[in-house]
Amino acid sequence: MQDADTLRRFIFENAPVRGEIVRLNATWRAVLERHDYPPVVRETLGEYLAAAALLSGTIKYDGSLIMQIRGTGPITTLVAECTSQRTVRGLAKWVGEIAPGSLSELTGAGNLVITIDPGPDLQRYQGIVSLEGNNIAQALGHYLERSEQLKTQLWLVANESLAVGMLLQRLPDTAAHAGQDEDLWNRVQQLAATVTPEELLTLSPADLLRRLFNEEDLRVFEAEPMSFRCTCSRDRVRNMLRALGPDEVHDIIKEQGAVSITCEYCNQKYRFDAVDAEQIFAADVPPLGSLTRH
Ligand SMILES: [Zn+2]
């Protein structure tokens, strides 16, 4: 389908209201093919990934936006990550049998932490979303209204082949909007409230906008491609092992012959044997010159 893996941003011409539609298809299936999730976990993860993509479209940043849950309910861990390059990855862990339920029934008493990580050595931003309300769309809407004073509504839906989200946000008034269409935010909310999960899943972003806001003056920006990409690398694993320290790493190698690590997001395997370990920790020894120089 047209616009299969894209983020579409749009604004209403006569009032400070913006919106986005994200639609993940091959991207979403790439996340799913690496894990066998029960339907409830799958749908929850898909909604969070769509939400991460939508949120990342509302802010200017370089790096990763990470939504992470440590829950006490049947879903114990959930991570949805979107980079400023519009790549996503995600992961969920669960225990036991799991049935559809409200936000708190799925994740228990817990918080959702949103981190914006601009890369090594740079200041991270963190926000904490309390997991209240019926679903994550509601919880995020409340959070953005409270923390950013931006009225925001989200719609999220996922199945085995698509993760789709729509966001509408009332921006602060500017002089340019003074005296313009005061009623637009209310009207847009009412129109958007009629959207069904079925429509979100079956209509292309262009058709969805036509169906909902046909009478409104909209400016739709070019579709931005989204894709699946894991940010793991051999270098990152090497840094992790360096942080573990030589004793721990040499112990594992003595017991198991090598350190084998599988990335939980993409199933990529990394293996470090005794020779690799030597190289990792050799770099920590100061070069000879620095010992003799005074
Ligand atoms: Zn990976």
C-alpha cells in the first residue's frame, strides 16, 4: 500500500493545530519476526512503537527517543525506540498467560519512562508518564498536557501486520493566529473522535485525512520514510564487556570458552573469545610512552 512505512505530518492552516499519522508495515513485521509474541503483547508493543514514532515527530532532537516500561503486571518489560533518522526497534517481555486488559492490568503499578538520548557524553532528558487511564494513548495525552502544556490526543492500533498511530496537538497561540479559527481545535477533535481502529488500519494516510478533515484547510507535508534498524553493534558489546571488567569476562571465557551475547532486539549474535578479550582489555593498559614520560 502507498505510504506503507511512513510518518506524515500535517498542519491546519487557520489555527495552531498540527497532526501526524504514522503507519508501520514492513518495519513492524521486522520487529515481530524476531520474537513470538502472544497477540495482546504484540498489539501493546505495536501501539507503543507507533507512539514513539509520533512523539519523535513532534520534537527536534538528534539521537534516540526511548519509551520504556518496567511493569509489575503480566507485561514486565516493554521498550519502544525511535531515532531521529526515523528508525525504530522494540521489545517486550511477559510472564504467564496474558489476556486483553486496561493499561494497569497489563503492566501493573509502574511507570513509563521516556528518555531522549542525544548520544554518548550528552545530557539526557527524561520524563515519567504515570500509567493511568484505559490505554497508553490516553496516558500519553495526559502527560503531554501536564508536562508540556500541549493539548494532545493520540489514537493507536496494531495487529499482526500493521502498527498505526495518529496524533493531534494544539500548539500555543501565536500572533499570526490571533482572531483566526477559534473553534478549530474543538471541531478537529470531534471529527477525529469518529475514527475507528478499522479505518486506521485499512485507509492510507491520505485517505484517512480526506475521510476525517475533508472540509478543513490542511497542509500535508511529504511522507517521511520509516524503517526498522537495530542500533546494536560489536563496538557497543565490546564497551559493555569492558565495563564488566577483565576478571568477569575471563571467568566466563574459562567456563564457556567464549562470551556469547545475543541482541534482544534483533537476535544478532556476538561472540568474543580469549583473543578478543585480550584485545578489549589491552586497550586499557596505558601505552609504554605515557609511563616513562615525566
Ligand atoms: Zn540488535
